[in-house]
Amino acid sequence: MTYTLTVTYADSVDVTVSAANATVKNADGEEISGSSADQAVVGEDYTFTVTPEDDYQIDSVTYQVGSDNAETLTGSNGTYTIPGNDVTGSITITVTTTGADADVTLSVVDGAVALLSDPTENSNGSLSYTLTVPDATSVSGLSDLIEAAGTADDLTSPILSASVTGTDGEEITLTFTGPNSGKEQTITVTLETAEPDEIVAYDLALYTEALGSLIPVTVTAGAASLEDVASAVKAYIEDTSSGLLSSDDLWGATVTATVDTEGIATWTPPSTAGGSVTVTVSVTLEVSYSGATTVTDTIDNVSVRVTLGS
């Protein structure tokens, strides 16, 4: 009996890599470096990935078959493919990279009384923001108002060292240097004083949000009528030193509160000192600024914890 064994094999070619500041891996996830060649099957597509090191970005990816001219590849999410009809001889993959540009965005410091616009990208790639504050002439620096995040060798110094004269409409230029030389980003911040209607809207929004939480008030023994509750809630809302909101949180609008307790069907005040009950009231806010703008808004279902004092 005679047996015939047929062996089919595919020719393969070496794949070598020249890459600075980047890692190249084959389709199996194995790294290819100058000291270790990979194998590509002749006539079949060869796929590989390129991952730049931190603070670098891919500039170009090319391949050269034997002594032929180099061809440029366009990748998708870091993946590149050499077409099979080009896999005819030894392949050299070359990856060039450049240092990443500074890529910085600004935001308002938590708790700062300011508004920052969305950034506008200029034709030269720089960004522009408008920083609105209650009074631009009182601003002597930016570090208490804005902060930076993103890719740069220093996110703090440009803000700390910025020259600010405190002028309405002043343009302040911040320059952030990329992780590698020559990769700077310029950001312009225009300082503006808020208009009266902006101040009213800002403070009204803060009061509306604060009234969504439980409001604590204390009434004295022998004075626990609903009228006393309304008066205590009104005083707590309007007090900007130890009440609902601090003057440090506000833009400076004047707030007058009217408290409606008519929605309380029955009223049984606390019977002992320190005792408390929770009721729901309606609050109407009249917010104004320098008499130029006034807005009235009513917030229903405001929860109030009424505690009986000693």
C-alpha cells in the first residue's frame, strides 16, 4: 500500500520595525522591535498596531518592501494594515512621532463666584474664554477663579503668574508649554463684569438650588404659630451672614422672601424644647440688583424643620 503525504506551506518574509517613542505589536499582540523580527505570510494582509508613548503622538507610519519606495499607511484607532499584494519581500515598518502639543482646558475653581464661557477655538488653534465676575475691577489675579487641566508641563504657573490689571474687558494671555519643546498652547481669557440681569439670574439660581434642601429654623417657646414659622424662614433666607447662603457665595443681588404657609392643613408645634416637626411651605423670591433688574420666582414644596427653642 502506498501513501502520499502532501505538505502545503506559505512562504514568509521578515518584518522589522524602526520606531522612536512608540510600541509596535503584531496581530497577536507581540511586540516587534529592532532586535526581533516578525514574520508575514507572502500574499496575505499584515496587520499591526502602533501605540505612542505618553506625551507623544504618531506623525507617520510607512513601510518599505525590499528596496522599493516607502509607502505611507493610514491607520484606524492605532491599527494599520499592509495589503497582501505588497507582501512580496522583507518589510521594514518605520514609525515617526512628535512630542504631544499642550492640550489644556480651563474651569472655574470650586466655590469661586464666577462664570466661564465655553471655549472658542481660533483660526491659529488657540482658545478664548470669557470669565464673568461680579466686578472685574476687583480682580487682581486668576488663581482663585480658574484652574487648568490637561496635558502640559505645568498647569499652575501660567495662571499664577498672569498679569491682571482688573479692567473690564481686559484680555489676559496664558501660555502652556507642551510636555516636549515647541508645543505651546495659548489661551486668552477676557475679564468681564456681569450685567445686572446676569447677577440676578446667578443668585436666583443659587437660592433655588439651596431651597431644595431641608431648611432648619428655630422658634421660641410661646411663639410657635405659623406666622412665627413664616417669619423665621424669611429671616433665615435673607440672612447672608449665617443663613441659607453666605454673601461670599453670591454675586451681590438683594433677595426678599415671602413665605406662604397656607398649604399646611394642620399645625401642631413642638411641645418640648429641642423638639421639632417638619412642614412644607411655598417661598416667593424677589431678586434685584441696584434697582435695575428684578425677577420674581416661586419655589413650592420647600421642606422646613421647625425646632422649638428653650
